[in-house]
Amino acid sequence: MISSATQRSIFRWIHIILSIPIYGYIYSPFEKLPGYATPTRFIFFPAMVLTGLWMWKGHVVRRLVWNRSAQ
């Protein structure tokens, strides 16, 4: 089992790496936006939101799943 500190570090780095294409989308020239739009909207942004939510409220989800599997 992965320790909590290692798991937080992994999710933090995934979150940071997924935010890089979003910065590229925001600060890219207007002509290049159509090329960035689809992957940013449907892959990078949702994955970044999920990792952020997991870092924020993952302990609650783990507790709910652990209690249900014990029953």
C-alpha cells in the first residue's frame, strides 16, 4: 500500500502537470486556440479538477468506500 504522503505527492504532481496545457490554452495566440480547445476542455481540465477534488476531499471518499467494503 502506498503511504498517504506518497499518494499526495503523486496527485500533486499530476495536478501540476495537467495544468501546463491549460496555461498554454489561455496564453496561446488566438489562431492556435482551435487546436488546444478539445483536449483542454475534455481531457486536461476535467482530469485536473478530479485530482484537485481528490487532494481536497479524498479522505472522505476513502472513508466511505472503506466502510462499505467492510459491511
